[in-house]
Amino acid sequence: MRVLIIGNGAAGNQAAACIRKHSSECEIVMFARESFPEYSACALPDVLAGWIPLDKTFLKTSLDYEQLQIKTCFGQEVNNVDINKQCLEAGDKKYYYDRLIMATGSQPIIPKIDGSQLNGNFVVKTPQDIERIIDHKPTRAVIVGAGNIGVETASALRNRGCIVYLIEMQDRIMPLLYDKKPADIIQTMLEQEDIRVFTGERVTGVAGEQQVERLLTDQQEIECDTVIWAAGVRQNVELARKAGLKIGGLGGIEVNKYMQCSEPGVFACGDCVQSPHVYTGKPSLSLLWSSAKRQADVAAANCMGKLDEYEGNCSVVIEEIMGIPCVAIGLNLHGLAGYETEVIEHESEDLYYRLLAVDDRVAGFQCVGSLEGTGSIFTMIKKGTPLSEARKLLHNKGSISTMAWYMDSSRYIFGEY
Amino acid sequence: MDKLIFVDYQKCVGCATCEMVCSLVHEDICSPALSRIRVVRYPTEASNVPITCAFCESPPCVSVCPSGAITKNADSGDVLINPVLCIGCRQCVQACPFGHANFNFARGTAFKCDLCGGSPQCVEFCWTEALQYVPLERALGEKREAVGRNILQSS
Amino acid sequence: MKRIVVNTEACDGCGICQLVCSAYKAGQWHPAFARIKIKQLQEFGLNVPVVCMHCTYPPCEIFCVMNLIYKDPDTAYTLRNVERCIGCRACEIACPFSAAVWDPLNEVVVNCDLCGGTPECVNHCPTGALIFMDISEAADKKRREAAGLRILEASRGFSE
């Protein structure tokens, strides 16, 4: 059997490794636009901060691909996929396949506004981006978009000694992960780190001659030499669309729970797909490393004829700001709009948490200050354990003795400290 | 759940037919170690106790499973493992009070009785009638009758 | 395939396993550095050691952004190339059992490696609460206990 994989990110590599685990004979060929081996995008802010060297972000060497017997066609763009003939075109060559895995990933968006093409505009996506930012020697940097990438980049640049501004369009930072209150706590923590955070501001343009000199928002002008765009990503689905695969309403490739696309023999995984959310069951985009890897496992198993099912997206994002862990699991109130949500929250000097429950089920959890018990909460969200049942279990000596690890979550479930 | 595997261990001779059949049906091999139903033998007491899933009302294996692979069907009462979702953490093996949930290391997942989808083969092949797949009420009635007869005879 | 099996009733919460683990694995003498943790359930008077279960499909492996967690092909232990860890702590959330442990000294996350096949916590456990045994043997043992109870009950019910 011959499996072709398009994409060299977390999903593509995980799929390749997983296929190799299932079969030692199967022929695997990987295509990627980039010419470098797999790297960890999540480690890039750490490089920017100077905590780890750039070469540590690379997870594989060309030797590893050889050992896994994966043929690589890196630096080669796939031009076309012909699903009827089961063949794809890359360069001037044609490659035939039995199974195709699309893991084309996503691309950060730089909006087409005045000055966004000037020298000094960056994104954080590849190791090259980080190299370019470091070579640029930023001193005053504005990060546009306070998602998790934005916040981590801001923290990292602050660690380099830059003057850092963080601009967010919505009324709070990390609006898709946190609610207003925990977001405000995190914002205060960032401000203590001397990061200047502005929420509720829209960026209108970038000014400068050849270099970025100022960033214009609808409320102020900020003097800067570097602008980093972290205001969202776009799925790379052009190839899939050209091939005639169904694209969903959110802009991702449509797949079923076996990660199979609308056409037979084609699977997709990673950032470029949309799949149901573990709680709501509605289609959602998950741009997380863990989702990509799990989806790739499922795609690889199913394309080798083994059964595996994807449970659904559930976001887990963890940040460490000044050594204090901040966690957001599942949905926040924004994501639960339309559901009647019960909020269990607690605030004390060194700990804040809120647990969101809908219909006796935990749907989301946000915590600043501790990681204790988050594992069991995450398990509850994924599993859909009723809150009442969890409370009963925690009071039952017979059951708790076999699942003592559940005890860590008791303070969140009962709303105690 | 109206029907369950009812065990009359007074009748069990420990022949291991049920274990052979079970492993053959589920694993394509006659190996009591991979059987869902297991017979505990007490040679000196001349007793044999077949142990299978009790299909508890609130099963510890279901509460303990972190991946949601074990579920109890509210209508039929069946407690089943979905091997696709099993992450192989063996919590269910430690939690089951009967030592029924077991672990297949070759496959890396846990296994337990699934009632063969409605017609348990161990019962089909049990020639001593130690295993019966009967409605609970009938099994209890028979037991009540036996006790009554016992009292009548001894009085 | 031997794993650490916990006999909850036998554990008296002395904490020797934690200290031994921290000594062998981190060169420290403090429970904070141990990979095995005793959960104290005070209201029930229970102490339960919690340690890595070495899952077949470990959730921590999926969550690791550096792909440094792997299953050993021979022993099926869940192991880590800790020197590559950047301390993002995602695996701590992924683990349902809180068995991925933050090492505050090196700022990395570690888990039990069963000391390569001879777990020292088990060797030093004074009460026999930790047993290193084949998991199906553990099930056999429990089954014997359950069956023993039944025979006891039956002999009472019928002979008297």
C-alpha cells in the first residue's frame, strides 16, 4: 500500500509515525512546502524568549525520517490532486496513491491594511519567523491579537527586554478561552510584567517609510519598530477545494469521526479540518497540537483499515505567566452562549477558578494559580461525567479508594477552597 | 436488565468448557487466561466458582474509566467496553471488586464480558447447567424453591 | 508484564515510597520530588498511592508538544526524553491520574519509569501496600477473594 501525506506539521508527522506503527511495509511519502523537518510550533515563544535554542524546536532530523522509512519530498508544493485517478501532482511529477492524508495546516493572517507589508511586520509560525524577528532586533514591539499565541509572544519579547504592547479587539484578552474575570486577572499579571495591554481597540493601520514606525488604532498611535500579527489563522484548504473535497461552514475540510473526507480514500487531520466539539457536538475548529496529533492517529489507523474514532475537539490551553500557571479547558461563557450555564467560582489571594456546568455536565474550566486536579476535570469534560455523580463518587468510600486521583478535583466540584 | 448469567456453583465441576468457549469466541484461541468468564477452583473443598461480570447497577469500572470507554446502557443494563476508546490504563482491573475486568497485554486493552451480544456462549456450552441465562425473577424463584424444599425435608 | 498494583487497605500513608522515589530519582529527600504521590483521603481514613499507570495509549503522549513521550517497544513502559522537555506542563493536564509530576528543580515534567523494572518504592514499602505484579495475577487474586466469600456464604446458608 502507498500512503501520501501532504503536510509536515504535527498532524502529518504523527500520521506517518502511526502508519509505520501499524505496518512496516506500507510505503509512505510526505510532501511539504517547507524544506525543514518537523518542528514544535508551541516551543517557538520559548525560543523567542531565549529560554531554549532554536535547534531544540526541531523534533526530527532527516535521519529519523530514514529510520522510519518515510520518503520525503520537502520544499515541493503539491499543485493538484486528482481524486478520480488517485494521483497528485508535485513539481512536474505525478504520484499515485492508495490512501491520501491531507494535513495542510493553517496560516496566520496578516490583514491587508495600510503598511502591513512594511519591513517589521511578522507572524509567529515557523522557526524562520523567529529567526527573522530575532535578526530584526526589536526594541518596541506591538502584538496584535491577544490569543494564546499573542500572550505567549508578548511574554517572550518582554523577557528579551523589549517594550511590549498587546492590542486586543475584544473586551478581554484570550477571549475564546477565558471569561472576563479570569482574563482580567491574567491581564493584571501581564501588566505587572510591564506588558502594556489595550483591549477593545481595533488596529487601523501601520505607518512608516520603509520600516514600521507607528501602529495606528482607532484610539491611539503607538510608536514601535516591530508589529507581530497574532490575530487569527486561516485554514490551508485551497488544495482540498480544488480537488473537490467538501469544505465546511467554518472554513475547514469536512470529515467524519473517522477523519475521512467526503471522497473515499482521502483522510484529513490537523488544523485544516473542522470536527465536532466534544461538548456541543457542533462543528468547531481546533488549532491545538494535541487535537492535531489525536486526529492524525485516528486518520492513520482508519487508513490502515484499523478502527479508531475521534472523540471531538476539546481545547486545553496552558500558559505560564511569571511562573504562575493559567489553564483554560473546554468552552467559556462565550462558547456556551445559548446554554443555561451554572458558574462555580472561587477567588482567593493565590488561586482563582471557575467551573462552568450545563445540565449537570462540566463544559468548561478556567483556573489561575494551580494545576492540581485539572487532569481529573479535563477527564470529566471529555467523558461527560454528570456533576451530581462526581459528587456522589467523592463521598463514597468504596469508589474513591479505587480512584483517589479524583479527589484533587473535589474542591472545584464542591466550590470549596 | 431482565436476564443475567446465573451461576449455581454447586453444579459446577470446573471443567473449563466455558473458559475455552469464551476465549475461542472472543479471541479465536482456546486460552482460559483470555476468557471473560473464569472459574476459581478450590480442589480441597471440592468447590468451583465461575466468576463473570455482575453487571453492577453503578459499576465502579464505569466511574473509574478515564476515557469513557466503558459504558452502562441505561435500557438493557449491559456494561460494555469499547476497545477503540480504551487507553489501556488498567484502572478498571484495579477497580472491579470481582476481579472480572481483565487486561490483554498483547492487544493493550482491557476486556470484560459482553454477553456475546445477547446469547452468551459459555451458557450454551455449559453441560452441567451451572450457568444459566435466565430472567432474574425465575432464577430467584428456583432458588427460593430449593431452600423451601430443604427446610421441608429437614423439619 | 508487571506493574505496580496498589492494595489500598494496607497503605498507612507513611510516605516512605515518596521519599525513596525522590532519593533515587531526583537525589533529594522530599516528597515534592517523588513520582509516586500518596493521596490522603482524610475523611475516609484512607491513604492511596497514585503512580503512572503506563497506559497503552497514553494521553500525555498525545499532548506533548515536543513529542518526547514514547512507549518502550519491549517493556511497554511510558518513558520520556526528559532532556528535551520545555516544561509546558500540558501533559500534567492530559493525565487523568495526576501522575505526570512537575519537577520544580529542573523545571520539567517527569513520570514513573518503574526504575527500569525494579521499582524501589515497592522494595521499600513496609506494609505491602505496593506490589509489583502481573496485572492479570492481581485480577486472579481478587477473583479468588470474591469466590472465597461466596463459598463462605453458601456453606453458611445451606449447612446450618
